[in-house]
Amino acid sequence: MKNRSYKSYINLYESNYFSKDINKAIYKLGKYNKGLLYVNKIGESVQGTPILSLTIGRGSTKILIQATHHAREAITTILLLDQINYLLSLYEIDYSINNMSISNLLKYVTFVFVALVNPDGADLVFNGGDFIPQEYKDKQYLNESLFSCWKANINGVDLNRNYPTMYPSIDSVIAPAYKSCKGPYYFSEPETYALKCLTEKYRFDGTISYHSSGEVIFWQYNQLNIERDLSIANTISKETGYNLEIEKEPVTGSGYKDWFVENYQKPGLTIEVSPYVGERKVPIENYKDIFERNKNVPILFAQEVFYKTI
Ligand SMILES: [Zn+2]
């Protein structure tokens, strides 16, 4: 069987047209893998950039993997595209992991990847203010000196503080800012609303939220089945070498994973892939290690969820 020549998307990490180039790459990936990989538009950012999903597999266990809620953490977008390519390369040689071939895995599992949740925010980080629409030019919170450390969307809402939970983050702010603003109401932003609709449509059995800061895995959100979720998180901790964060209950948070775990009582992980680098993009030099640690994570997570949630 032919082996796909494996190519990383890391060159896009230096793009000045980040969201445009990522979406182009996603459409291309779908086109070259017709019948196996499906591209869907799940919504649009504030500035009208399509938010795309890539779906692979046809199983009843449904897994959502998403990245770049936080603008400056877009190295995780590259990671997701590379994870998909890597999965396809294993599929082509019918590779097995834990005695399960990838072709069998794709009979049991459907993966949905949303590689770039926050395209407008990522563009601020990558392009500076070049693409800010006219009507946003006089917004005070859009301060050019903050663009390289931007986490929020272009409305100045931190998307990972815009989800409804019982114990919301206690340090969120109300005014638009480059980080930490919870927004005027839950799901107020088109980006979080798109994920809400996607989640309600698929009713996922498990999710991974990729973030970039601190080489740690968050897995708790006051869930009932703590043993199941701890055991899944442990498998991913062993694979990646990232420590599990053990928090005191009630755990606070207003992120996608928190909402998902609380609302659906299914396992969800937030994986922080890089050592803390301060308020900036993760340096490209960190990527090789990030990819090596995370390339098998979607597969291992899906197997765990498949065995433990049926
Ligand atoms: Zn983050």
C-alpha cells in the first residue's frame, strides 16, 4: 500500500493571511480526500470568515476536537491540521494502535475537527491591524500594541469565557479587552454560537479543547463520573507527558470544555500544549515537540471514549 508523503502545515504559522490560508488548506484537504474527509461551514466569525469543520469516520461515537478559541494560541490550529494528515497517513497503511486498525476505528468513531474557532482574533495576532474593518477602527479596546498578545475575538470577548456554566470564572471582566471579557451574554459571539449549534447537532461523546499555555491537562468540571474521566485523562497524560491538573471542587470556568462536561456529562479535556511563553504566540521552535506529543492523541482519546462511554 502506498504511504502518503507526510507534510506539516507549520509553514502557515508564518502567514500574514492566517485565516484565509488556513481555510484554503482545509478546503484543499477535503478536496484531496473526497469520500473520506468532509468540509462543512459551521458558522461565520464576526468579520464573516467561515468557521470550518472537517469530519472523518462514520461511527456512532462522536468526538469533537477544536482549537484556537484564544487568538494567540493558533499553533494549535496547525496541530489539528497535522493530526488529520497524520491520521490519514495511518489509515492508508491500515496501521493499528492498541490492536485496533485505523479503518476499524473510523467505523466506530466520527471525528469532527474545528481547527480555527477564532479566525478574526488569529488574524489580529498574525497581521496586526491590516484587516480591521472601518467600523472597528475607532474602538478603543482594539489597541495595536496588544495585537501580538490578543486572546479574544474582534469584539474583545474572550470566547472561552462566553459559555454558560454553574461556576463561571471569577476573574472575568465586563468591558471588551484583549483577554478575559465574558461578553454581554452567554453565546453572544457568532464563534461560540457556531460551536453550540454544532454540539447540539452531533451530541458529542467527548471533546478536546486545544490551548497552548503550561503543558498541563484540565479534565475536571464537577462531573458525576469522575473515575471514568480521570482514567481517560490519565491515558492522555501518559501519552503526552503533560501533568493532570487536580482542582478543588467546585471547579470554576466558562470555557467550552467546562460547559460541555457539565451540560452533557461526557468527558472533555483542555490540553495546554506548550510551556508557558508569556503573553505572545508560541515560538515555532516549540512545534516539533508539540506535534510528537500530540499526534496520537485524537486516536487514543477516541478509543478511550468509545470503550468507556458505551
Ligand atoms: Zn487558551
